[in-house]
Amino acid sequence: MNAELSTISPMAAYVGSFMETAMPAWGLILVATTIHWFCLVVAPVMLMAYLDRKLGADIQMRIGPNRVSSYGVFQSAADTIKLFFKEDSGPEAQESWLFRWGTVAAIVCVFLALGTIPMAEAWALSNPDSGIVMVLAALCFSNLCVFWAAYSARSQWSVLSSFRVLAMVTAYVVPIAIALVPPVLIAGSPNLENIVRAQGGMPWKWAMFHNPATLLSWATMFLGLQIWQGRAPFDHSHAPGEIAGGYTAEYSGLRSGLLTFLEYASLLLGCAFIVTVYMGGWQTGINLESTGRAANIFELIFFWLKISGLVFVSIWIRWSLPGLRIDQIVNLSWRILVPIGLFASAVTAVWLVVARARGGGDIL
Amino acid sequence: MNEPQTLTFNVGPHHSAAIGPFRIKVETDGEMVLAGEPDVGYLHRGIEKVAERMSWTGFMPYTDRVDYLSAIHCNLAYALAVESLAGIAVPPRASCIRVLAGELNRIGSHLLSLGHLAQQLGAGTALLYSLRDREKINNLFEMLCGARLTYSYVRIGGVAADVTEGFIEKTYEFLEYLLPKLKEYHDLLSNNRIFMGRLANVGIVTQAMAVDCGLTGPTLRAAGMKFDVRKNAAYCGYQKFDFNVPTGNGEVGSVGDAFDRYIVRMREIDQAVSIIKQALDALPEGAFSTPLPRLFKAPKGEAYAAVESPRGLFGVYVCSSGEKNPERVRFRTPSFPVLNLFPDILKNVPVSDVATIIGSLDIMVSEVDR
């Protein structure tokens, strides 16, 4: 049973390896999912929300949260508790279930995608054969859900911002999809676990540094994911100055908190995804055999360190640049990112053919 | 056949794009704005009517509220008008202090305007940077006259008090502090490709449009016309100061676009720094004010005076019947004519540019409505 379970849900199998008595597969999956959500998704998202506020405050020469516990570390938790008790008011359109559940559906998409990302060796909540397609689908679908929510609010600014959300989907999906070609070519598989295994722990063994062109496609993907996350400077769909917050203005209380949660969960997914396909994922470059099952914890730490670096850069970008206009974003994506991505894919393909003909071709 | 449907938005009255409550009815077709119609009056306080029941000197604090971001200029225009009506001579030291305070106020106003514009584009960090520097100016004013926003510092016949001890040194220090910070703004905004792209060719005001609408100040100068009250009809001895009048020349787009308005304000800050330095270096000795009689009554007649406020020509017309209160006071404010532009300027622009255009025009609603 365990062999079968580890192909479906490696993490459930890992949890099962600690159990003295055999548990049914669904029980293991339930336990693994709970651990995954609370420890590997919700906790980091809370931490990122805090970091964003604190670093943003630092960039803006403010102090930022400093009341809840030392340095305000539990500010996000306190905010969440507060939002639970706030009135859930909204426009008439609240009757519409799309308005009420659209953002929840978007969060579900992000969670599904996060579940496929291996956070340590054999430590993905689910391991579909083509994990890349799964994540890509989630990237599209999450914003489609936001579009539903925005459009169903039936207020002018919301409707306008819903169109912008759709325009954004066309702007980021194509560059990201094209930028995924080089790692798949290098690994020879669209499975995320295999893509990570094809890379090494040291930076020069990452797909990002496989050849000069992959560095370009890494940048393409990073920018594409920035657009997807919809944080400034790519926040034209809900820019406070331009369209009065767009769809975010119609939500209150916990539902508005969910939007904030979605923002940081997206940031987490974006960084985790690019670390997985381009930056060696959980690979540490250290021999951890002697540590047994604890090896996963070390790999997880390495994985988080890489993510933290990217999160820091994202926060830095978010607080220092003015927002782009919608035509600037679409121009950036179609006239710059897509050609660069295509070029990088072609170069990587030729590189691999030549290198394999000469007997090499794996990671340098 | 279905008629093409348009969507009508209310930008405002409470929208971050304008300083103060101010509504624009915007008709859109998708992302394109077809027409924009301004609606003002949310901040009308009847200041001009109030003047008719106030004493000549007692009205001064009300002028602060006409444009609270450049209170010195409002004080000054009113004081100049009454002085010319009553034939009061202002001591040279008072004139020089007026120039000094006015230029400090100009820097503060322009800093806020640039931060505000940046915030419209989503660069809220630049707003906080500009507020940080404006704070230093507020501190200087607090030192000078005790108030940080509504100064009432300029009085009929001079200024309220002489410069306080240490003010001149602090002002020199501030100028030393400001120059590197201005470079920071240029690095953060002026030389930023995104910022340029957002402002270039947006909200173009041609010279003809500007003249037709009666625009003055940075908006007119950005359109390429070299008109500045400080040069064309100098007051307070501005003719003695050496400074340039920067005009827009379409560096990244075309002449008179939003970037030109922004960069003209930035260059005016440089010029203001130079004027303040000259004023500090050559501050004449003597009295800071001409004493007025206990019950001041302006002689029968009328007078008009204009100053260059950060937003343009700020004129005051006063009419006296020889009583202890004015018969009529009328403000000619620089932001009001800007509203004439809206039907032309908000035609076939993307919705994203509405906030940029309003931000770059630097509309001060309290002075539109007064």
C-alpha cells in the first residue's frame, strides 16, 4: 500500500512512516494535508505578511507594526482575529455566490498548486505526473476566480478591475508557460519531483545557470510571476490611486482578509514555483544520508531560505517602483518577455542537442 | 440595433487623486474615457463673504485657508493689495523675509505635489520621502511664526515678527540637507523608466489651450510659455534676485505633458533654493513691520495685487468704502481655471491616466472653492 501511496501523495507516505499502527490511506492524506496547510502554508503566509509590512515600513522610513508582542510579530495573527469579528457587509451583489466564494475559490487554486510543490525530497502533498501543468492551470484559474468575484460585485470600479484582471491573465500566462520549457527540456519530464532531481544543490547546478539563455528565461518567469501576483508595480487591477482599489473595495471583514491572504499565498506560490523549477528546489548539495528521516527538515530549511531571498526581492520591488499602466504591462509581456522566452527555449534545446551529442548534456 | 453603452463613474468627491473633496463625472467605454465633467463646491466656505464682516487686519487668518498648502502666498497677496490701497510702505527687511518665507512655502508645496503625483502612480514611498522633507520646512515655519500650516505670518505693513534666533542658521542647514535629497527624488522618480512612461505624452496641455483657459504657474510654464509673476510683475523686490524661470521642453514626450509639469516643479525647487540663499545672504537690517493705527481703515477705493503662488498667479482684489471692514474681497486663484481644461484633457484617455492627469495638474480644492 505504501508504495502506491507514495506515488500519489509522498507526504502522506512520509507521515505514515512515523505511525506505529497502519492507518488507512485517506486518514494519512488528511493528516498530511492538515500539516501541510497549517505548517507549510498558513504559517509562512502570516510571516510573509508581517515581513512585508515591516520591510515596507523600513523602506518608507516608518516603524511598522510594533504593538503586538516584540516587534509586532503577531500583528498578522491579531489582525486575523479582529477580522473574524467584523461585520461581513458588502454591496447588494453579496447575494451572488460568485461574489462570496470567488476569492475562496482563488485561494483553493493556490493551495492546490502549493500542494504539488515538493518542499523536501519526496515531500509533496500530491505528485501528479505533470505537476508543471497543474501549477500553470492554477495560475490561470486563480485569477479567473478573482474575475468572477470582481465582475459579480456589480459596482463600476469592480467591473473595470475585473476586465483588467482578465487582461492580466493574457499578459502573464504565456511568458510563464514559455519560460517553463527550458527546465522541462533539461529534466526531460514535466514532473516537479523529477525537475528538482535533475538539478543540484549548488547554484552552478541549478537550471537557472544551465546555460546563459536559461538565466534570461528565469528572469522572464520571475517577472511573469510578479505580474501574476498582482502586487505593485503590477497592481493595476486594484490600484488604489487609479481605480479606487477596484474589486478589493467591495469586500469587508474576513473576506477582505482573505484577499490579503490570497496576495501572500500567491507570493509564496510564485517564489516556491520558481525555486522548484529553476533554483534547485529542496536540493542542499550536502550529503544528508546519516540524518535519516530528519533530512527532510534540512531540505525544507534550504528550500525556505531560497524562497526567502526571492520574497525579499519581491517586497523590495513592491515598495520602491511606481505602478505600470496596463498597456505597459502588456507591452512588457508580449514584446519583451515572450520573445526572450522563445529565444531562451530555442537556445536551450540546441545546447542540449549539441551537449548530448558530445556525451554530456546533464546539468553542468 | 443596440446602442453602444457607456459606463459612468464618479471620480470623487473622496478620491485620492485630488487634494480635497472634488468630483469628476467620467464617462467611459471600457478602458477609454469619453468625457470628464468636473463638479466643484464641496469645500465652499464663503471666505470672500466672511471678509465683508471682518476688520481689515482680522481677515488675515482666513486667507491662510484659501490655499492651506501655500498660506504665505495667500497672506502676501492680500497684504500687498491692502498696502497698495492704503499706500503703506513696507520696510526692506520685511520684503526680504516675505520672499524667504514664500520660497520656503513653495518648496513645501511642490514637494507635497510631487509626492502626491507619485502616489497616484502607486509609488507611495516617494510620498513619504517628500513628506519627510516637507516636515523640515514645517519645523522651520514653526520656528519662524509658531504655526506649521496656517501661518498668518505676513501682515499688512510687514510680517508678524522678526526672524527668530537661530532661524537663519537652521534654514542654511536645511538647504544643505535638501540638495542631496533632490538628487534622491531624481533617482527615484525622474530617471525611472516606469515613471517616465507613465507621464510622457499624458494629459498634454498645449500653449494655446493653456492661454485659452487662463492657466498660470507651472502648468502654463510646462506648456512652454515663460510667464512668472515674479519676473513679469515683480513684487517684494524679486527683481533684485537672480533666478531662472524653467519651462517645459518635452524631454521624454511632448511639450506640456504631465512629465513636463512634474519636472518644471522640480526645477522650481532648485530655483527656490537659490532665491532663499540670496535672501539669507542679503537680509537687510531694519524694522520688520510698519505699525498700523489701532483701528485700521483703508481709504475709499480699490486695489489689486498678484503674487506667484506654487500653483500660479494668485490675485486679490480689494474694494474699500473707507470703513473698518472691506466692502468686497475677491480671490483670483490659480487652480480654478485648471477646471476649464477638463472637457478637453479627459477625452480619449485611458482610465489609468485620469488620476495621473489630476495629480500632475496639482489642483488645490480649497482654493477652487474657497
